[in-house]
Amino acid sequence: MHHENERLAQDVAALSAMAEQMGEYLDSDVLFWPLGRGNLPMLTLGGYLLREHRLLTLPQLLTPEQRGQVDAAVFQFNQALSNRVVRFETKAQHELESRLRQWEESVKEIEHGTLQHNSNYSTIVEPRAMIQALLDRLSMPPYRPDDRAGRLVPLLDTRLQNRWQPGEFVWPAEWQPAYPRDDYWWLYGLPRVAKYSGNE
């Protein structure tokens, strides 16, 4: 449990740093923005929205101080977006294209048997969760849903389902309330990785 609290603490720190630089990020042409602090991940909209969803859905796992930091970050994020609707939408769509390419490569590796270790799936699936977070936000007014992504995601999901073995939640058990099985089935189990054949 201590380890999982540490991971959520890292999420809080990343969310705060991302929200702080969000206005500058949205005004730039850069897709992957270095936060320039310690071991923080790159700032992207998918990375921010992934953490925002998790932290807002799991307040019971946070300290009062962390909940305050999350609320402040969300306020700062919304302020940055208030006069940058088009910039947000454009950047979100660019990131969707990038994440979809990344996720499609992972699905291909699963299909071709070149994905070496099932134990890495919990990391490999993170772009799929970012895609979902981006699609969810773009489905809300004043944004427009991304039609191409809306068509491609179900196709990739079907390909993954063809090799899917339902099972345990792949992320920390405490996070499950943020990811109901019906909506996030791809976090509940592992892909069956085909044995590699030299003829493929």
C-alpha cells in the first residue's frame, strides 16, 4: 500500500507541475514538453488527463494536502484552457494521432509474438488509457469528437480482444474504482502472446 501511495504522490506532483506550465505548453508547437524537474514525465495533454482522472476519482487515497494540490492544479488547468479552446483541440488531436500509432505498434507486437514479456503490459497499456482520457475530454462541449480516432480505436480493440485473456486488474488494486471493468476491459487481464515463428 505504501508503494501505491508513493505512486499517487508522484501523480500529484506531476499534475501540479503540468498544470503550472499548461498555458505555455498550449501556446507552443511542442507535443512532448519537458517539465525540467527530477523524474517527472513529459507534459502532454494525455499525461495530464490520465492523472487528473485517476486523482479525482480516488480522493480517499490522498491526504488532505494532496487533495488541495489536485484541486489547485485542476483550477489552473481550466484557467489555461479557458481562452485556448482551439489550441487545446488541435494539440489533443495531434497527441491522439501519436498515441494511436504507439498503441497500434504494441497491438502489432502482440499479434506477431514479438512482445517479449507479459509483465510489461501494465506499462505498455498506458497509451491506451491516455487515448481514452483524450477521447473522453474531446467528447465534451465545446470540443468536437475526433472521428478518425473514434473509428480506429474500436478496430484496435477488436484486434486486442482476439488475443485477450481476461484476468486480474493490471494496475494497483487500489486504483480499480477509477477504472470500471466494463469501460476499461483492457486493464483486466493480459494478451496471449503468440509464440514467435521464424516463418512470420
